[in-house]
Amino acid sequence: MPCEQFVAFQDDRGVHDGNSKCGCGRLSRLQVAGKSGKVKSRGLHYVCAMGGCGFYAPATDDRGEQYGLSEGLLDMFVQLKLI
């Protein structure tokens, strides 16, 4: 029977030196939200890079507005492994 519980990410996509640290004390991972959910559509956010804690923080500008990506930029960010 397969385990359907998330264990950990297996890559370093979205993990950058400038990211904030999560509750585990490690660098967080930059991700993009799907088209629906609790955050702004295609909004950028940080999560625990290892999936070990419940860290979540929206990526915001100086005004506190969450960064978002257009569909065109989304493809570019994914290809560059920025997210």
C-alpha cells in the first residue's frame, strides 16, 4: 500500500540564499500558488524547504503586497528553476 503522506522535497528548486529561514532554521523554498486556493492567484510564497514544519509566508514587496506572476512569467521562472 503506497504512503500518501508528504515526506520531503527532493530538489533545491526555489531555495535561494536570500530566502528567510523557516521554523526548522533552514532556508525556506519559494513557491507559486495554483490558480485557486487561500492565496492570491499565482502569488509567490515561502514554505519549509524540507517540508518539516508548517512554515508559510507570502513573498511581499515593501508595501506588504504579495508578489504575483503572470502565466507567461510563470513558465520562465519554472524553466530557470527560480520556483
